[in-house]
Amino acid sequence: MKAMILAAGRGERLRPLTDRLPKTLVEAGGRTLLDRHLDRLEAAGVREVVINVAHLGEALRAHLDARPRTALQIALSVEAEALETAGGIANVRDRLGSAPFLLLNGDVYCAMELAGLCARRLSEDLAHLVLVPNPAHRPGGDFSLAESRVGMQARPRYTYAGIAVLSPQLVAGIRAGERAPLAPLLHAAAAEGRVSGELYAGPWFDVGTAERLAALEAHLASGHDHGKT
């Protein structure tokens, strides 16, 4: 299975760090969020990954050029202007191919093993989402989950972890180069009953603010660095 890391966001709430670094190159526990993702993908058996980038793309390219060579093939999709999440995916659909792919938000930390997701088959579904218990900054959650089916109406609701297996068909209506968010497409597919999911209750951090980055640093400093996560 191929993978894509969404890394084109500006990271406004992490300034001034992100004035000089792409958000995925912010370090936690002495390692960048991006390297943690790439190591976990390679450990799960992924061999091809696409990373979209807009803000400070040359810094990200230089970081990847300095990274030790492995079996993991990494391609950059440079966006002159950030195309948002669905737009970024649609812009590289030729590279991703026609099979389901693993999608990771570049600004999350998660200790979940990815091999099971890489073996996931979607059948008639358009997506399989990893959900987590609602963090303090998102008490209302995003989706319901009942018997592995993701919905929009029922309670309780959980938060989308920024980790999913997607069918390219989910973004079939988005043109290459078009700006478009992913959330409305996931909501529509869930409302149609075409999204499965699972709940992950282990270590997960949305590193979207300085406060959340500090919380992750504290977690890792306490000795809870799960290998190369």
C-alpha cells in the first residue's frame, strides 16, 4: 500500500517555530514529526510515500535529502499555494494510483501500529478512519462509531485521528490543482454508510499549538517514546 503525508499547512498556531520550519519538521523528543511518520511507515512495509508541501518547501526537501537512504521511496508534491486536504490528494492521484492508500496528517503523533491499516481492504467503502477519544480541545468529536461503522448522527462521538485508509474515489470529483477540504467528503461518505472505522485509545497528540507540542514533549520525556514513533 502507498501512503500520503499531508504537510502543506502553514502552522499558524505554532509560530514563531513555523516561521522558519515547515510544521512537520518541528521536533518533539529530539526527532521531527516527519521522521517519526516515515520510520513508522517503513516499519509497516510501505515502500512509496507522497508528501505535499507548500510553506517552506525547500527546507523540507533539504531535510529529506539529508535523510539516510532506505527502501522507502519519497516523492514531494510542491504546491505553489496550499490546496487544502482533499485538493492536495487529488493533485497527486496519478502518483497514488487506483488502489486504497494510507493517509496521515503530518502534524499528529500516534503510537498506533500501521501494519494492520496497510492490510486493510475497503470493499465498497470509500474510507476507513482511525478515531480517538475526544481531546480537551475537541470535546464534541467528529464522528460516531458503532460496530465498526462510522456515522454522523449517533452518540457517542469521537475525534478523527488524522489517520485513514482512503479510496481515491473519495476525491474523484476534485480537479487537479483545485483547493478543497477533505472533511465534507468524509461527512458525506459517512452519511451514505460508506465509511468504516476503529477506535484507538493509545498515545495520540494533535500537535497544532505550542501547548499541545509541550504536552507531547512531556509525554516523551516521561519515557513513553514507543520505539521510533
